[in-house]
Amino acid sequence: MPKAKLRAATVGGSADEIESSFYEALQTGDLDKLMACWSDDDDIVCVHPGGPRLIGSTAIRTAFEAMFANGTINAKPQQVCKVESLTSAMHNVVERIAILTNEGAQEALVVATNVYQRTPQGWRMVAHHASPGTAAGVADTQGVPQVLH
């Protein structure tokens, strides 16, 4: 079976389902499931907080593989703001990340933008850009529409 068909069968058909699968893969350390969320395009981009721009699936896979070697990433997306069209979707999220340290459990906030495109294999991530966030910089969005377009 061609790789693209296997990937299409592995993940769901909407940008929301791809995003859900991406965060589940982070939480379980499932590198194959995580990479199945990404487009086969050579120009996919990933930026981790404080990290360099990674271009292409090999560089992205290598970075996540190194992260998973140190454990899983307990990131839970919240406060999702969406801009969607027929062929693309942009989700800006606040990731609440649980970190276990010698002092106990701590929480970090990360502001991330996930970009999806509709491809022949279904919706796929084409960009993930994450930056450190702070409690002061992450406004409560109660009452704010979650779909901007």
C-alpha cells in the first residue's frame, strides 16, 4: 500500500481531527502517529519555543524523536481561535504543558499556531509554530468567538 494511503487511513479527515491526533501523539510519544499528521510536502515548517526553524519532514521527525527520547509532552491545547476556509485552516492555541521536575509538577504555557491544508490525502498540518507564553500574556477568551472567519 502506498505510504500516502496508509497515512490517510491513519488520521481523521478534518483539521480538528488532525489537531486532536497531533496532541494525542505528543502525550503518548507516538512518533509515527505524530508524523502522520503532517503533509508530505517538502516545505512543512516547525518552530519549537526558542528553537530554530525546521523545514521538511526529516528535520521535524528528528526533533520530535529527540524530544520523545526524554519523555512525552503533556500538552493540552486550550483557548483555540480558528480561521478556516475550504482549503486551509489556522488554529492559534494556548498549550498548557505539565512538567515534572525534582520540585514536583509545574505548568508551562506555550502559544502555538497550527496551520493545516486540505491535501489529496485529506487535511494535514503544514506548520506548527510555538512560542513561550506567560499567564499575563494569555488572556481569558471567555465570551470571545472561537471562529474568526
